[in-house]
Amino acid sequence: MKTAVIIPLFALPLLLVPAVFAQHENFRVRPEASEVAFSLGGTGHTVHGTFHVQSGSVDFSHSAPSISGSVVVAAGSGNSGNQTRDHKMITDVLDASDFSEVTFVPRSYQGTIAVSGDSFIRVTGIFTLHGAPHELTVPVQIHINKDEFVAKTHFSVPYVQWGLKDPSVLILRVAKEVDIDLTLAGRVSASN
């Protein structure tokens, strides 16, 4: 009689394992712990700066490449440490008064997201800049530790090709692509 009770108790964790891996989870971004860093090469100099992550929430599954949600960056928050340059970037190039948000909406991913520890995946989604959507695939390094989640990626945005103004003037020329280093930190929890 005791054996009949013990076997189901040992079997229970094995039955729950598929449910854990099939579970959908939510990554809620903490804006104060996240950062968008940019660098833009130019004639004899490189400009470095940051933008403020406004919000973000991403739902994903460990068992299938299912992912959705969005990450929102405030277009008017650009800061390179030079007020004149930042004003030109925010008003002339990004036109933040009309297009106040830069967003990324993930649609799918390739790879495996580990329940704990490090993972490397490629995320494909829609990057909206200056009101225009562009499909973009980015490499993402993820670290999950209990309920803490950190995602990092590096990618380039061909902003001139995508229709934004080239800020080059006279002999001061700048690159037509800007390099982005995005770090998103927050909490991960089961989603319904």
C-alpha cells in the first residue's frame, strides 16, 4: 500500500516538467535599470550617447519560438552631452515632437531560451523609427537568474536609408548608420 503512494509522488515532478517548459513567461522591463547607448562615427570623432527606455513588456515561451510585446524608447531623450547637437538630433533628425517613440515589437525568435542561466537567440520583429516600420533581426544575449532577467543586444540602424535626415554639414560628415547597444533589465514571471 505504501509503495502505491510513493510512486505517484516521485512521478509528479516528471509530469510537471512539460508544463514548466510549455509555460509562457513575461519579462517586464524596469526602465531605470535599462539603457540604450548609441555611437555615431564622424569625421575625426565618434559621438556617444544614450536614450531613455520608457517601457517594455515581452511575453515568450521556452518550448516554442513564440514571442510578443514591445519595447518603447523616448525619442526626445537623446543625450550626447552636447545640448546643441542633442537639440538638432531630437528636433531635426528624429522629429520627436511628431514621433515621440521608437519601438520594437518582437514577432519570433530562433534558438532556445533556457529556464535559468545564459541563452543566445536571434529575435525578429518590427522596429518603428520616425513613424515607419522596418523588419529587423537582432542577436540577443539573455541571462535569467531566478526572477531577474537581463537581455543585451548590439545592432546598427541605417537611419539615412530609412528616410531620416543626414546631420552632416560642410566638412563635418557623420556615418549613415548608428550603432546601438541595448540593455534591458527587469523581472520575469509566469504569464497567463
